[in-house]
Amino acid sequence: MTDSRAIDGTVTTTPARRVLSKQAVRLMLYAQLIVLDCVAVISGFSLAGLIRGQAWISPAGINLGYLLIPLYALLALNRNAYTIDVLGSLAESVRRSLTALFMAMLIILMFGFFFQAGSLISRLEFSAGIIASGGFLAAARLSFHYFTRNRTEEGLTDELLIVDGVEYKGQYHGYVINARTEGLEPDLHNPSMLHRLAAYLYGFDRVIVACPVERQYDWALLLKGSNIRGEILLPESNTVGALGLSEYHGNDTLVVSRGPLSMANRAKKRVLDLSITVPSLILLSPLFLAVAIAIKLESPGPVFFRQKRVGRSNQQFDILKFRSMRAELCDANGDQSTVRDDERITRVGAFIRRTSIDELPQLINVLRGDMSLVGPRPHALGSLAGDKLFWEVNRRYWVRHALKPGITGLAQIRGYRGSTLRKEDLEKRLSADLEYLHGWRLWRDISILFTTAKVLMHRNAY
């Protein structure tokens, strides 16, 4: 369902509940491309088996093509062979797939050398298999490129144009909203407004904002923290931290943000989260039960403490913790930071806070998709650094929300945790969060998880 009305000579379309059709199309195309690649590889090795017989390319009775497929798929994912760039560029599509095949071939040769399996494999057939697979891969990618181009004439991205206080008379494609009509503004001092804006931006791949020059910086900061490709419509530019130039139907734009993770990298991060979270919840269930009983026996009230926190794209969610304070003294807004020897904390609460056990229910948040295992820590709306709210200390604070918040993060393993009594305490955390945001790697997440074990019990945990 949509609501349409005329504004400034254009039509505003506000989605009530949009179906993420183009994202779904991209996922389907990636799946088809993976299957096509696998068929190309096994076809190449099956063809090579005709040279001297299947036995010479099938040590232990298994065709090397079948061993190569999972290795190729992993390397192709790592080389970004299944991304929107590949769907749009034939050269990139072929280059990345052949690079992954070449790397897989080197790994197979390395294992063959170490296990002295060279006498079991025909070098001629193996070489023919690689060459044939490469040819089939290139042909498959070529065919798929033209298949995709003909099937997706309207593009592969969902676009949103936000018109804020200016007249826009150009063409538009996709959705258009009038910020003034919808009561939206990039108010960086209003978390509730940012939460509303996040609901409008959710699911879009590209957001273009047409606004007066004096509001460009605020919109730029908002877009940087929204996990999307964000652009400010020219003609006039200013110091908004532009990443490059682009265009929107004949009008120049400044690219001010790009989502920090591609769809493939988001998938990798989610797989890591679930592969650790699900077994952990099962193994820790006796501990969950024991802590719940201890909390109930010491003081009346719920086992879990729920509090609104700022998550990805500045959307709010309810974080879960084991309750460590007396129920009547719990601070739902986070206005009062915990201090050493805090009288609100129970005896059980002091122990679970000191050992970080109180944070374990956030595994449920990870399972639900509100959080990730690794990322910037989510803060309460009323959190103070000194006498100022976090976002009043540094306006770049909102940028850290471009990724899902984490149970642990780069700031935590560097010891930046506990109360923020001074503005400098927040600045250190923000600097670490932005460093993590701009330099994300899957192996860095794994490294942070291992390092977290060393700081579970920390002098600032109280």
C-alpha cells in the first residue's frame, strides 16, 4: 500500500509496508549464479575425465571437481564474486570468478604435493579440467550477465528521494517523500526523530536527499550512520565529508555514505553470529537457570532487565541483561551511570557484573537480529559523558550506528568500558568504534572475540 500526494510538482510516495523486492531479486540472482558456477566447474572436470579416463582425475574415486567446488565457492565469496558490482559489470564478474578458480587450483596443488598424491592424478587431465572449468565459468558469467541485464531493466537497487525544504523538478525513480509533509527532520538531538527516520530508510539501498545547504551537514551525518548509500543532491556542495560524485537522473549528487558492509559481508557476519550464539545458548542454559534462581531468591522482580538502546541505523531496541539492581531502583533510561560500590546493586548483581555474566542474555538479542557478537556497544538514551549527553559531546556519535551494536567490540578489548565520567571517556570509545566501522574484516571479529576472554573480568566492570 502507498500514499501519494503532489508536492513541488512531483509525486510523493510513502510506503506503508514495503516488500524488499529488489533485495529479494538480488539474493535470488546470487543463488542462481552460485549454482551456475558449481555446474561450470564440475562440467569442466567431467569433460577432462574423457582424456585418459575418470580414474586419473578421481583419486579415491572422487572427481577433483567435486573437491574443488566448496573450495571455489568459499574463495569466490571472499573475493566478492557475488555482489551487486558483479551483476552490473561483466569484466568484474569474469575476473573475480577466474581469480577464485586459480586460487582454488593452487590450494589443491599444494595439498597434492604435501600428501604426495601426484602419481594418482594425471597432470594433463587436471590442467584440462582447470582450463575447461575456466572456459565454462567465463561463458556462464557472460550468459548470466545478459540474462540479468534483460531481466532487471529497472535496476537492482531500491532508491528513495527525500525532498526537504527545496523545490525538486527533476525526474525520479522509485520512492519519493516530502520530509516537511511527513514531519521528518535530521534532528541529531532527538533520538525519537532519528528512530522515525530509520523506519523510513529501512530496506532502501540508496537514499538521495535534496535539501538547503545549511541542512546538508546534518543529513550527511544521519546518512553516514544508516548503513546505506547516502547522497546529497547538488548543485551546491560544502564540507559534508563527501566520498565521491554521482548522479540522480541528470542531477549531480555528493556521495556522503556507503553501507560499511556489502550483502555478502553481512551474510558472513550473520553466519559467524549464529554459529557461535546458538551453541552458546544451549551450553549456557544451566547457567542461565542458576543465575535466574539466584536473582529471584535475593530480591523480588523480573529476572531480565530491559532497556531502550540505540541500534543499527539509529533504530531503538530493547536490550536484555540479567537484573543486577533492585527492581524499584532500576534506571530504565540510563540517566544515572553505575558507579563503584553503587548502593542500587544487589550482591548477586555485583558478582554477575564483575564477571560480565549479566551481559549473557544479549545472546538472545543476537539471535533475534537486534545485535551482533562484535560491534559498537549500544548505549542508553540518557547516557552522559561528564555533564553532556553522548551525541552532544561529538556529533559523529550517530555515525557509529551504521553497524549492528555488539556484545563486545574494539573499544571494550582496549579497556574503554565502565562509567563515562569525562568527555574524553566517550571520545576514546567513539574513536575505536569508528576505526572498527571503517576497517571491518571477518578475521578481526574473530580476533576480538578471542581477546574479549581476557577482559571479561575488568577493573572498570562494576
